[in-house]
Amino acid sequence: MSVDWEPPVRVGTSVYEELRARILTGELSSGARLTVPAIAKQLNVSRSPVRDAVLQLVREGLAIEEFNRGATVFIPSRASLVSLYHAREALEGMAARLAAARTTPEAVSELSLILDEHEAIDPGDFARHIDLDARFHRRVRDLAGSPVLSRMLEEIQGQVIVAMRSTNLSGGVGRATAEHRAILEALVQQDPDAAERVARAHIVRLRRILEGPEQEAGDPPLPQASAG
């Protein structure tokens, strides 16, 4: 990334988006150091927008800042993800409820295409599974029409994506797409109660995988949170 002259705010946004994308794609993996001078040199920008971008990633929970060590990409723990999924259950449920009242034929078509593509992938293709899973949930929450809800869920989903990429925690492609089909059907029927119920159930199942010994095939256990 080489940034020609741009207003400071635009440069900062570009740097933030670049770093966030690298984290979500796994190019910057969990535990990777976010060294401001090195990143500034690599992106051909000053240190100030890099510092601001790293602080924004810390606020989002995608990075952790430690005294005298600087920032690193966050390393997911079982405890932190269980906490995220408790919040995600309520928020995804509300997003589906709101989306059910705003469903359009165009939105149904888009979601159907995402699901068709998702169902056709190799079950072992975790990268595609993660991308398509995120696209489905993002489209539902966009349909909900709540910027506040979308922003909260985008931050949560960012951390979830990092966890999925670093552990291959998938929740099972077949199970996930079947549950997405149930959410879509509730949206087609414009049934807010059903949409919220099936969306919550989808997230609850994933949370229970994290909480207990049950693991889907190919899903290694997450590291336990350290004491304190």
C-alpha cells in the first residue's frame, strides 16, 4: 500500500482499513506485533495515522496493547469468545427480527445466492466458509437498517473471524448453512418472532461448542484464558 497525498483523516482511514483487512484475512495472525515504525515504513505513511489506526483496532478488540510491549493482534481465548457469543446471541436475534420486517425480494435473492455458494463449497475449505458466513450475517444486519446494531455486530464479528481463522473453529459447514436457511425462511415469511428465535438458536449452538467439550469434526480446542 502506497498512499499519495491525502487529507489526514483519509490517510488514517486507509491505514486502519488496510490493517483491519490484514487481520481478518489472517495475513496478520493472532499474536503478531503491530509495530508503528515498521508499519509506517511498509505503507509509506507517517507514524501518526498508523498509531491512530492501531488504537482504533485496540478499541475494537482486534488488538491488545501491553505496557512496554506495544500492540499485538489479539489471541482468542475460550472465555473471551463465550462472552462475545452471549452478546452476539442477543444482537443477531434483534438484527434478524428487524430484518424480517424489512425483507425485500432483492434481499432474499442476495441471501439465497450466498447460501447456494456456501452449500457448494468443500467442507474443509475454512477460508471460504468464514467469508460466506460473514457475508450472510452482514447482509441480514444491513437489512435490519440499524447503524448502531450493525456497528456493534461488525466489531464482534471481527473478533470471531480472527478466532475462526486461528483455530479452524467452524461450527460445521453443513449445520451452519442449514441454520442460515432457517433464518432466510423466517425472513421470507416476514415472521419477526421466528427470525429472532432461529437466529438466537444458531448462535447459542456455537456458544455451547465453546462452553463444553463438544467439538465439530476438524475443530481443535481453543486455548483456555489465563488466570487473572
